[in-house]
Amino acid sequence: MKLNKPFLGLIALLLISLLQTTEAYAHSSMIEQFPKGNTIITKIPSEVILTFDEELLDLGSGNFVTVKDPNGKEISTGATVLLSSKISRALDSSAIPGKYSVSYRVVSADGHVVEGSYMFTLKPKLENNSSTPVIVAGESATATPNASKPALEITNSHENHLEGFFLHHLSHIILGSLALLVIGIWAYASRRKWRDLSD
């Protein structure tokens, strides 16, 4: 069975769209945060660390992470350090309770810029002398961290992993959906042509 030109043109158009969609969703996505977003900690850690799902390009000032206290004063200090898929920066100590903002900008392996921000909350606990930040599960209860992992890595790791996985494979999902669409159109056109021939 020969395929008519309009149908071949439709397939070509869909293939071009697939290639453009794959490029659009191939950028890096953040999969780990320390401190994690939307958590409550009792002490500011010595550094902020962000991990992405692929290696980042080292373009000097093209990659940065900034942390500000509730008053808008920057507590991140020194240079942003890039190591493969991670960026980090040292933090000054702070005891101001409230929401802290983390802003970042990185360059993914394909050369595209990825930027965003999130927040975490500091709620100092005077009787806690530990140097490791601890997540407060609620207003009156404190979660006990696993000794084998940093305390802040206990919460939201599953959610962040799922989100990173979905974003990383979004292009494959779209590719599969469009491929099914092409097959459906081809099957419909074939059936219609055979029906016309039988008539």
C-alpha cells in the first residue's frame, strides 16, 4: 500500500515536533537540596548544596546559589563551588527565625540555563547543641534523624526523586504518546483505503 503525500507530510511534521520536544525537555533538573525546601530546621548548616540529575557546565559566574535571611540579607559567602552535578556555597551562621530563600542558576550540559528558588524555615531550639541541622516535624514535635544520613535528607527525598524522574523522562512520555498517535492515524487511513478499494 502506497502512502499519499499528505500523510507522509503529517508524519514528517510529527517527527520534527518530536525532536523539538525532546530538546526542550532535556535540560537539567534539581533532584536534591540541602537544606531541603519547605522544611523547618533548628540551625543554619555550614553550606548549601544543590544536586542536579546531570553534570553541569563550568562557566565561572554562570553558576551560582544565593541564600538570604528573612530580612533579605545574604548569608551565603565565598564563591559558588561546582563539582560535576553539584553546586555548593558556604553559609554564615544566623539565628534569625523565619523563612530563608535559596536562589540558584546553573548551566546544564546542553548549554541551557536552569534557574529557580525555594524556601526553608529556621526555628532555633536553644537546648539543641548539635551542629547538625534537625528537621522539626511539627510545631511541638521534633523528628529523629537517621544517623547514617544528614538530617535534612530524610524529608521529601522521595518526592524530589519522583519529580526529577518525571521531568527527566517527560520527553520519552511525549515521544511515546505521539508515536501512538501516528500509528492510530496510519491504521485509520489504511482501513479507509481498503474499504474504498472493496467498494
